[in-house]
Amino acid sequence: MNVMSKSTNPHSAAARELRSKMQGRVVSWGDDDYARTRRVWNGAVENQPALFAVCETSADVQAAVRSARQHEVPLSVRGGGHDWAGRALCSDGLVIDLSRMRRVTVDRRSRTATVSGGATAKDVAVAAAAHGLVAALGNCGEVGMSGLTLGGGYGPLNGQCGLAADNLLGADVVLADGRCVTTGPDEEPELFWAIRGGGGNFGVVTSMRIQLHEMRHIARRVDRLSLERGGDSTVPLRGVCGDHA
């Protein structure tokens, strides 16, 4: 009986191929940094991927998608790793890890930001705040901005700024065949319609352009939390343009 382990084909073939093509790292089952790379927000998730493609560029993402397709390896994508069900980690498959792609560039004149696929909500909040602007974000700074946006994106500023998905102006998306396309209202409009709240089944967003907003007055709310031990504790909830962790 021929038993295939996680260190043999097709995973090892995909790993060898990616190490020769990617600028970023490839982490395989058994590597010293496997446990750290596999860590996600929900520590109860037990999925064990065979390898991670820790991407640094859009070309890295394209290489990972093509390799998974060629070697018939299950594929998932990790942005912030905050999905409660741990769907960023596919068992015995290849994970495209975007955590090294966190660049955020703000254009103050047009009040827009270009956000790399692995940037977190906090990354966007800090970059926008430096220009006196805010973004439609959620309530947790460690959530991936792409995942938040593709899923709709509820948060404290929805009433004035809309959902995160409402503020998506365009995106660069790697499709299942490895092609990278730019989508927006006038480019690949059906794909643009789909990713604005449709979830993560249409491709890998490596970069997106979002609308930012001027907001001169943000109300601060102070909650009193009654703790089991230690009595009351006053916790200020800062405005989105402050510390959003």
C-alpha cells in the first residue's frame, strides 16, 4: 500500500517549484517556522496545511495559484487570519499567505487609498489618519482589510460612510488560471460587482483601491465594563482615526 505523506508529491513538487519562482518564502510541514506561520486568530482551528506560500508580490500569488492548479493541491488564502472558522487554512493543501503584503498608500487629494492584499484594518486606519482621513472599517484592527471588504464590511462608520464594500473603487485580482486582472466599474464590471460583498470565491485580491472620508468630529463613547474580579473598569473606545487595535 502506497501511503502519501505531507512531505511527498504533489506537495513537495509544488514546494520545489515555488521556491524557484517566488520572491517570498515557502514554508512546508515540518519546517521550524511552520507552527508560527500556521497560527490564526482562532486557536481552536486544527486544519493542517501542507505548505504556505508567504507572498511578497502579485507575481508570487500568481505562481502559487498556478502551482496549486498544476499539482491539483487544495488552495486557500490567508489575509488577516481572523475568520472564526479558520477557512484560511485548508487541510493538506497550499495556503497563499498575504501577511507580508501590507503596504497602504494614501492620496490626500482624491481621498483614496491603495491597499495591498494583506493589510489589516489598523494599517489602513493609521495611514488614513496621517492625512486627516478615515476609512469604513470594522471594530477590530487585526482583521484583514481585503477580507472585511469582500464580505461586506460592517463597522462603526457605516451610517455615514457606508459598508467597506461600498467604498471599494477597484482591485487587482489573480484569477483561478493565474491571470491578474484589474477590475472596477468600467473594467471587468461583472467581477467588480461580484467581489463587492460576494466573499472570497472569485480570485485573490492582491491590491485594492478604496474611498476615504473626511470626518472632523468623531464621538467617543466610554463604556463601563463590570468585571467578575477587580470591580469596574472604564474603557475608552477611540475614534477610528486613532488606535484601532
